[in-house]
Amino acid sequence: MSGNRYACGVLLLAVMALAGCEPPTSATRERPPVPVEIVTVEPRDVRLSYQEMSTLKAARTVVIAAEVAGRILRLPTDVGDHARAGEAIVVLDASVPDAQLAQARERLRQAEVAAAAARRGLERMVTLRDKGAATAEDLEEAGDRAELAQADVAVARAAVATAAAVLVKYTITAPSEGVITMRDAEPGEMVAPGAPIIELSDIDPLRAEVHVPESVAQHIRGGMKVSVEVEALPLSTTGEVYRVAPSVDARSRTVKIEIDVARGDPRLLPGMFARVTFVLQEQHGVLAVPVTAMRREADGSAYALAAVTGTGAGDATVLEKRPVETGLEAGGWVEVRRGLNAGEAVVTLGAASIAPGTRVAPKTAGAAEPTTAPAPTAPPTPVAEHAQP
């Protein structure tokens, strides 16, 4: 019995000795490289933009109304017709003012005849006085008659001018070039002074109006080029800032911006919905990385983790901390002004809790090119985009 116990003890010691000499387990082996996604630092355009939706409208619209009451004799134009500046677009029956002008001209003729006779009478009276055949009183009376006759001529001429001015009002001409967009009367109808008859619109260029936040308005200037997209056609064209309001709306805290859009395509019409894009800031051909590659220290300074591979065969790829100076951030990308070089690889995913010096297995990220986001809803916020150079 004691021999068996001894044998068991020896066997147990042997097993324990063998256990102490086993090779290292997986926990004691070197850790494998950590998989991470990387992106190459490359030059690109970084663009900060802002979008708003707007309804296109005529740049200028004039409502044509008669200054006098009358019956419409002719309407030479209809909706959709093009009118030149100075072209007659409404003709009223002018038989009465035409007769009044003729009457005024006849009165002027008679006044001029009477004035000529009075001047001749004055001249004769001067001759008679010189011969002693007329008194000073006779000469004074002749002078008064000539002066009154000349005053009658002036009154008659004013009456002719008044009648002519009235007659002109019976033919309404286009104040500027444009398209007839409304006709609210027909030939034969009576119209009252001030009643709308025709609407004349200048639709080239068209105009878009948007209201942008104060922070956005400070980047917008008159003459600035903007992108205008009309999805209904579809059509993409360029507009130009016509006017920036000189004040901020106290209620909405926004600034009104007016944009002229050249109507190069006849399909472009007033009332269409358009997306207007302002490029607020832009950097061309600068080094940039995705914002996911940027990390922040406690004090707010930025750094990136570069994936650096040794020069020797079989050398491992490790993470290296690089303090960087950043610039414009837009569209998911951030400009790198200092700290990284073109062609270097930086980690974008998988290194959240990995310390510098860690071995990694890099994999190129397959991120698609960012595009401009849709127009913001209220309250609006800037939308950014980027483009490869």
C-alpha cells in the first residue's frame, strides 16, 4: 500500500515538472499586427460651399395701366409675345383728344394771326407819331394791344402742348424690352385710369432670391459667380450675385441675396425651382486628409497617426504620431498645412485605442468621393464639398 502511494507521488512530480517545461502559450507569444484602414496624403481642392433653394422670377416686371379712361382700340401683343422698348402695346380710342388737339392748334393759329396784326398796328402807330399824326396815348394803346395778342399766343401754345400730351396717353408704349406675361383686357373694353391691362417682364436674365445667415453673408460679394441647378430640366448653369442687401433682417437674422441667371436655355422659365450654391472658401491643390484621420489632444492641438514601414526587408509597419497644423475643413476633408508630406499614409479607421509604435496591418480605405450635400433645412447651415484637382 505504501509502495503505491510512493509511485503516485513520483508520477505527480514528473507531471508537474513536464508542465513547467511546456513551450509558451498564445498569450505569451508576440501580438499580431492590428488591422487598420489608411489613406494616402495627396493634393486636392478643398471647397466650403453653402446651398439654398429659390424660385426663379423675372428680373423686372412692369404692370402697364392706362393714365386716362377710354375704350381699347387695339392690343397688338398677346401673352408670350416679345415687345421692344418704345413699341406700342395698347392703343385707346383717341378720337376725342385728337379733335381737342386740332381745336387747340386752330386757336393757336388765330392767336398768331391776331398777334401779327397787332404788331403791324404798333409799327404804323410809331410811324404816325413820328410824323405828328398820332399822340403818345395812341402809341401806348397800340403797344398794349400787341402785348396782349402775344400773350394770347403763349396761352394757345400751352393749350396745344396740353392737348398733345393728353393724346399721347392714348397710345401706351413698352417702357423697356420684355415679354408679355399677362393680358387682362381685350379690344373694345373700357378701361379706367390705373386699371392693369398688360404685364411686361424682363426674363433675361432671370433672378433668384435667397436669404442666408449672417455668417454666410460675410463671404458673399456683388459680382460673385454661383452655381444654379434646375433639376426639373435638368440644367446646371452659372449665375452672378446682383445685389447683397445692406442690412440684416431683424426677425430672421438673415441677409437677402439677389442672383441674376442668364437665360441661355429657352426652357428656363420664371417660376422654376432652382438650387443655388455659393462657394464661400476654396483652397486649390493643397494636402488634405479625411477628417477621420485627425485626432485631438486635450489642449485641442491636432495630430495624425502615420503608418510607417521600415526600409529593410520584412520590416513591420508601425504607427507614428505626427503633430499637424490644419487649415480649411470642408466636406469631410481637412487641409494639412504642416506635419505630413504627400504620399504618406495616415490611419483613418481602427486606431482609436492603439498607441504609437504599435505594429499594424494597413489596408487602403475605399472611401468614395464626397459630394455636395442637399440644401439645408431651416435653420440653414453651410454645406461643404471637395473636388479632385
